[in-house]
Amino acid sequence: MNFVDCTYRDHAASILDIFNEAIANTTALYAYHPRTMEFMEEWFRNKSAGAFPVLGAVEESGVLTGFATYGAFRPWAAYKYTVENSVYVHKNYRGRGIGLVLMEQLIQKAVAQDYHVMIAGIDEENRGSIALHEKLGFVHCGTIKQAGYKFGQWRDLAFYQLILNTPAEPRED
């Protein structure tokens, strides 16, 4: 397995497939409708504009098996040291440790970019994602009850956070 920086040209279609499978079959993503390549173009443009990494796990054959990224947590200045992560693994590759390695690398990127807190919003019943984040040191910091509605029921959204030992000198600018 190789771990790469994903690009629109090389990975957008595969990421789109992973997103759309998650939308259709899981509560990992609180969305109802499949995303489009136009969405992916804007998504990659926003990641690039924010200098947010998109890391991918790629088999020797070139198949993207998963990806991880982060983005702004909230749009106000005082939150500039906080990011919210996402990690998705293709349904055929789950349970093989790919998400763990992607997240370890993503955390390293966040430290290198001087972020202080990484947040994960996880459906409260997604035990696999919760276990993954806890293994990496994330701790539960709150749950919003009935935050979303999907598959005919209200969904509780649990938040987990990892405090990073950065930046050395935070500033209010």
C-alpha cells in the first residue's frame, strides 16, 4: 500500500465513489443525494485554497482504497487552530488498518501546520470510527442528540477531539 497526496486529476473519481457509497449505505456522512464531479472539483479547489491535505491509500494496482482530510472547523478567526477531520475507506478494504495509517499521517500534517485541536464528528452508532479515533487518542467531548435525520430515524452526532502540542506561540491575528 502506498500513501499519497491525492489530486483532482488522479483521485477525484475514486473519492467520489467512496463518498457516494457512504451516502447511500452508511451514516458516516449525513447526506441524502449522491455527489457529482462538479462537487468534487469545488471540493478539491477548497482543499487547495485552505492548504488542507487530502491523503490517499493506493494499492500497487493504482486503486484508491481510502482517503483522509481535514478542513476548517468553524469560519471565525479564533478557531484558526482547530480543524475537523474526515476519513473514509472503500467498503472492500475496511478493517485492514488503512484508516489508522491515514489518520496517523493526517495528524502529522496537522502538527506540521501548527493546528492545536482536531475534531471528529461521528455518528454515535459508528463504533468502528469511534474505536479508530479513540485508538489515536481522541476523547469524547460531547454529543448533539438528534442532530441529523437519515434512514428514517434521528441520528446523534458525537464529537471527539485530539489536542495537539502545537503551536508553540499562538497568536490572535
